[in-house]
Amino acid sequence: MSRVLIIGGGGMVGQKLAARLLHDGLPGHNGLEITLFDMGFSPAGVAGTTQIIGNISEPSTSAKLIAERPDVIFHLAAIVSGEAETNFEKGWQINMMSMWHLLEALRHEHGLSGGSYTPRVVFTSSIAVFGGPFPDKINDEFLSAPQTSYGAQKAICELMLSDFSRKGFVDGLSLRLPTICVRPGKPNLAASSFFSGIIREPLNGQQAILPVPDTVRHWHASPRAAAGFLCHAATLDTALLKGRRALNLPGLSCTVAEQIEALRGAAGQKAVDLIVAKPDPAIMAIVSGWPRDFDPKRAIDLGFKAETRFDEIIETYIKDDLPKPAT
Amino acid sequence: MSRVLIIGGGGMVGQKLAARLLHDGLPGHNGLEITLFDMGFSPAGVAGTTQIIGNISEPSTSAKLIAERPDVIFHLAAIVSGEAETNFEKGWQINMMSMWHLLEALRHEHGLSGGSYTPRVVFTSSIAVFGGPFPDKINDEFLSAPQTSYGAQKAICELMLSDFSRKGFVDGLSLRLPTICVRPGKPNLAASSFFSGIIREPLNGQQAILPVPDTVRHWHASPRAAAGFLCHAATLDTALLKGRRALNLPGLSCTVAEQIEALRGAAGQKAVDLIVAKPDPAIMAIVSGWPRDFDPKRAIDLGFKAETRFDEIIETYIKDDLPKPAT
């Protein structure tokens, strides 16, 4: 039996990941005991997991969480981009210092174990580590020059995790997730929230605000693909990474206009008519500094997989997450 | 009168910088009051400066140091690469956490000033932020994927300084210095120490150890060039950086064999005979992960200048630093 800890396990991706791990297990692990840690959980929850509530930015929290030496740790907890931009102090404490406390706790535990405890740590980074000007496609050697606090914090966590891994205290890798779309549930404070909203709300018969021009191009993957990336990373042979432990993941590049066309194909003009253009300069300023397209050769060669058409992303949302009408 | 604070002002580059600032001043500043901070100072010192002794990794130190609101802050303090590799904890505390405490103190002071205090912060980063495999020449868009703790810590400080600058708390930039050669004085714990040793010791009639093959290629600039970079950065218009506040600086790419040929030209075969090959796998492992050549177009366009031949670097050492025989 192997132990899995999901920090940020109450969030959307954490819940998808937990459900998938329960269903599929992990290659090479004979059964999984899954613990989810977060500030809070929705009442529904994922049956068959243990839930722990707490604050990951407390220095002592990490030590308690890892006392039972989980074999695989997913670190998904973060303040989202929009909030990290408006609440500078909170962003740095939760997005950066939490990783530092976690890694220091793991290094301490590694020492206590006489060097035998070296868990796999999978960290969800972001394409926000990149800042413009961009090439048409960002390749695997393009610099990380973030233009948001969120991006800077994620880039710093990648560097910490790489160095603690190089020294053998942990065995980590960082996944630069595309924007996850279509997110189920409610809008959140992420500046990217509308990319999901303009699909999700119309499919649920509700109005959606589009705060940017429809020429905006962006990089997407579904929640199902995100859970797949994380599971794949949990058992990947990290020797194949050759010391570069941050990966640009596969995704799908499309414009907002192309997203809207795919929505029209799936749900007709009636759905499209629910999208209301309402330009928001603050969101546009953040989004205009984000990447638009990638050539993620390393991750594809390492076996990471994502959707190739936005139609598929909408189909995945309808299948996995669209609330079914009461019957 | 402007105030200048040099953190790490007791080190070799800090002393060169202080002497140069005293001699040349800074454009746009009508006189300079210079304060040097370090763990200790050589008895000689730089006349006309104030010296303060302390430990920059103490969280309260930064607040005290900046209480008088220096206009320009040079942050040069660091544990060198070899020591950061062997003393993991000390490296992270001094090389990373000190920058965090300094920036937080400056953000606090910025708030107290009602937003009017936004000092220039010049940070000495390093080409150790890069890790192999490398292109023949590293351009200004090549990723930072360090393979040493020192490199990771420097890369993290760059990201912090950029984000605190983007938010307007400070006005900072990071200079990725080439290896400084020929360093005067004694060997230090840096893995790069021998690059200076094989020139300096023979010019002083002493034996020098060469721990790597003479085919090793590396990237150099003189202490005089380093002081010049720092002074140039102190008054550069940072709007020209367009949000990318870490710069690869100009330098000189040459092999150890070419260094030795230049030594032969300057001091003859007798000097070259003092170099003793004694391979050291630990040093070779670190150095083999370092960059060899750059195309630092941005920094050159911004007016940073360095030597173009290793002969010049030796001439600079002889003129600026070679102890004169007693007469």
C-alpha cells in the first residue's frame, strides 16, 4: 500500500486527480491511501479519501503532513493569478513560502530516515512563468521571465524543487499546466476564469462575460487532461529529465473566436448569444502578457497527452462535468 | 548628496566598486555618501567610506541598514558556489533568504514613505543561473536551468527582484556577471577560483594548481570591468529593460589553454612552468555544468562594456592589483 498526499486536494484539479487515482491507481503501486489537504472541502468530496483541513502557509503544517512519509506528494495549493496580483503579501506567503516550508520539512525527514525517504513531489506550475515578448511558439529552451507575481512565485518554486531534487532530498518535477478549460463550477479570481466561463455558462443556459477581444489566443487543456498529466508525472522516470525538471506540457492553442465557434458547433447560436462582450482593461493587461502557443516537444516525447481540438475539450466538459438535468 | 549602500562591500568586487564610486561619482548624483556592509573588512579598507559589520541573513539587519533610505543599493553578498554546494542550508539562508528580507524591508520602507522611496537595487547574479546542455553561444532568451544550488539561489533572487520592481517597490536589475578574473589576493572557495589562480600565482612567482583540462572554455571579465558594470547599472534607465530585469553581461570567452598562452605572452615560459595540472573531479563536475560563451546583445546595446582579449585582462591585473616589489 502506498501513501499519496494531495496538497490543495480540495480544489477542482485536486478532486479530479483524487477520483482518478482511486479509479485507476498508479503503475508500480499496489493500492493507494489518499490524503487530501486544503483550507476547506465541498460537502460532496471524494469517497475513499482522508480529508485534512489546515493552512499550508503555516511553517509547522508541512512537517505534520509528511510525518507518515507519503510516497507521492502532489503540491497543487496556490493563490490564483488575479488574487496574487492584488494581494502581494498573501501571494508570496502561500505560493512561494509554502513550497519552501514543504521542501525543508521533506529534507529534514529525508535526514531522519537516514537518506532512504525520497518521495516523488509533483508540483503544478503554470505557463504564467513566461512573459512577453514571445516567439510564435514557445519551445522547451525559452526563458522564464514572468510578468505577474503568480508567475514569479511559480518559477521560484520550480527552481527550489529542482535543486532539492538534484541534491537527492526529494525526487520532484514541475508541470507547467496550460490554462485548464472548461473548469466546472463557479468563476474564480483567476484572470483566466473567463476562458472557461464563456463555454460553461452558455452550456448551462446562463450569460457569460467576455472581458477581452475574441482575437486573444491562448493555450488550453481540459481538467481530465490535467489529472492525466499529474498521474503520468507521479511514476515517470525522472532520470529522463536530465536535470531539467520543469516541463512545458502539451495543450491546444486557439483564439477566443475559435472557442466560440466550437461552442456554436456543440450547442448552437442560442448558446453563443449568451456571451456578452464587456472589455476589462485589468484582465486584458494580465492576459496580454501570457503565452499563446507552445512546441512542447520534451513533454510529448515523455508521454504526456492532451486534447488536439477545442471540440474535444467541450465534449469532455459535457461528459465529465455538465450538470445533468433532473429527471 | 546621495546615499549608496554596498551589501557585501568588504569583498573584492565591493571594494573595487567603492573605490571607483569615490573616484568617479555617479552621473546625476551630486556627491556620494558610501556605506559598506559585510561580515568583516580587511584592515586596509577604502578611505572615505563608512563600514558596518553584521550578518545579512538576520531578518532584522536589512531594516536597520535601509532606515536612512539609501538612493542606490548594491547587493553583492553571497556564499560562493563551492561553499553553497557543500553547505546547503547556509547557501539558501544567505544567498536566497537575505534577498527576501532585504526586499521585504524595502517594500515596508516604500510604504512608510507614502510610495516616494523607490531605490535603485543592483544585484550581482551570475552565469551559474544557466545549466547545460548549452548552445554554442547563450543568447538573451536562453532558459535559466541551474545545476548548482548557488545558481538556483541567484536565479530566485532575480525573480524576486524583478517582481518587486514591477510592482514599483524598488527599481532593480540583476547583472549576471561573468567569472571575475584575475581576482587579486588569495584563492577562495568558489569552484571557479583556479581561473584566477593560474594567472595570479605565477605572476607572483608562486605555484598554481590547475584542476581541469586546458580545453575547458569559460566566460571572463576583469574586476575593473565588474566595477564598471555595477556603476553603469546604478544609473541606467530601467524602462529600457522592458520588464526583463536580468541581464547577461559582456565578457570574453576563452579556453584555459588560451589563458595560459596569454600568460606566456605577458610573463614568459617561467611563469607557465609554475602551473601544475592536478585533476579534481569535484571541481570538474561543477565547472562542466557552466556556460562557455554568450551573445549578450541586450547588455551591449545598453552600454555595458568588457575586455575583448585575455591579454587585456592580464594587463588590467598587473596594473590594478599585482603587488609592486618593495623598492
